[in-house]
Amino acid sequence: MKTTAFTRFHEEAGAKMVPFAGFNMPVEYTGIVEEHINIRTGVGVFDVSHMGEFWVTGPSAFGYLQYITSNDVSALYDGKVQYSCFPNGRGGIVDDLLVYRFSKEKYLLVVNAANIEKDWKWCVGNAGKFNLVPGRDLINTSDEIAQLAVQGPLALKAMQKLTNTRVTEMEYYTFKIIEFAGIKDVIFSTTGYTGAGGCEIYVRNEDGPALWKAVFEAGKEFNIKPAGLGARDTLRLEMGFCLYGNDINDETSPIEAGLGWITKFTDHKDFIDKAFLLKQKEEGVSKHLKGFVMIDRGIPRQHYEVVNASGSRIGEVTSGTMSPILKQGIGMAYLDKGYWKPDTEIFIRIRNKDLKAKVINLPFYNQKG
């Protein structure tokens, strides 16, 4: 099992460690609810070094990314980040990812930990038609990079202490290459998976321990605390963010998943599955990923059946939890047509009981509200 540059710090802090995507990762430290609320109200830190990083460079990089990703790469500028997905050629999704533009001929792709090998094969398999050479134009540096996600409304204020570059005023989904905590060539990105604000910081593995110590020292006055994968999941679900393997996979299309906003059908962009997905957009789909909240007491979980008032199956839960902020059961589910409007009554079958819920618009929780 792989470790990260921060594994010893997790163990020293008494984290509960679990296998995840081939890595030994912390699932919680003091408790998921406590870690969740700390990030919503203050500042917390996730080790996200298990994520994958691929570099795409050269004169064909732009055309290649326009073809293999669903979003419009021409909307990017130097220092901008874009959320996107890889359509799989069969109407499903290989993975969702972030695309960082360094220049028109240099990009960084950040992919999910569980899909690194699968994504790499997909990227390599589509490289030939653009004359991209793996090892030269397409480089997998996933094992060389350590990454911390410093999240929460006080995150940027705390991190500003570690750099002379102004980071507190950076726009959402942008990045800079800066000196940070005395470390050169740090990728500092105002991205994250919590909806609480903050940043993600990329360094070389050898600089990981110095980064960890500096981040926690700088955040001490803000009561900074580490957080595990458990809180990462509850935070992202409160925002209605998709998790690959739960809410999206090789069998779900971005249109069905409510990711039409990252699927751009512009004239200048030809991409994998464009015709199929455009047909889905124009003609509609038979199922759609929707958020719901529990009215009856109960906690929805992945694969629970969704039924209507007469007990007929109308869908399946993809993600569910008890929201630490709302103190209410929340979830996402693929629902049949006719059950998509907000306030539509549905029932979640939990231990052979049909518990009442209602469809709502995402997100469940607005950090600015």
C-alpha cells in the first residue's frame, strides 16, 4: 500500500487510517462531524496527495484536450482552472478532472486517485492521433507530487502568512506559481472539494514535511486542524458535488448527471461522444441525478431504492449522509422522469421501510448563505 509525504503526521496525530485507492489514508482524526464543522466555520487541512497529476505539453496539447475532455478548453487562460470530464466513447464518463492551463502548450490534469491507471491508459490511448508521445508530451507525475487542501473561510487568511504573493484576493478556480513557506515553484490553486473556500497546494514529495509543518504553524492562531476522508465526503455532498464511483461512472452520461454545464457543444470543439451527448441534451434523458432531503428520520446510503407513494421503484440513491450542518438526511439519486421538480415527494427504502423525502435544487448548503 502506498503512503504519502504526510503519512507519519497522520499517524502521530492519532488518525484512523484506512486503505483508499491503494493508499494508506486518514478517514478521521477527532470525528467526522467535528472536522466537517471546523472547515465550514474555520480552517482545516486534507492530505490529497493520492490524486493523480498528468502533464500535457507541446503544440498539439490544446487540440488533444479539446477532443478528450467535455468542457471548452479555449475558455481557459494562463492561470485558470477548469472542471471537466473524459467522455468514454460509449456515453459514460471515464473520470472527472481539473484542467490547469500554464500556457497554450502546457497543461496539468488532476484526476481521481482511484482512476489514475485507468485515466493514464485512456490519455495514452488517445495521444497517437495528435502525435503526442507519452514520456515526452504526456507525463504522469502522480507519484512525485504531494498536495494539501487547506479549506474553510479562514484558509486563505492563514496561508497568506507564508507567502509575499497576494493570495487572499485570488479568484475562485485560478492558480499561481509562487514561493510558499520557503519552497520554490509551488502550485497554489484556489480550488477545493468542500464549497467552504480555500486552496490546494502542490509541492514535490521531498518538500511535503516542510509544507505540513509550515501550514499548521501558520494556522495555529486560526485553530487549524487536520481532516480526513470522512469529512471530505460529507462536505462535498452538502455542496452536491459528484463523486466518481458513486454519482458518476462509466455508465452515466454528463447530461444525466447534471453536468451539462461542463459539456460544451460549440462549433469549434469536436470531442468524444459529442453527437451522442448533444442528442441527449436535445431529446432529453430518462433519468437524472437529483438532490433530496429526508422528511422522515433516516440516513440514505448508496444503492438504497427510491420509490413513489405506491411503492414502485423510480430510482436509486448514489450518495447519502446525515448533514452535520443541516442535521438532516441528504442524498443524491438518479430519478426517473416525472420526479425531477423541486418539492416532488419521493420515498427512500431504508431497511424495508419507505421513508418520505423531497427533491430539492442543489447545493444543499450555501456557504455564503
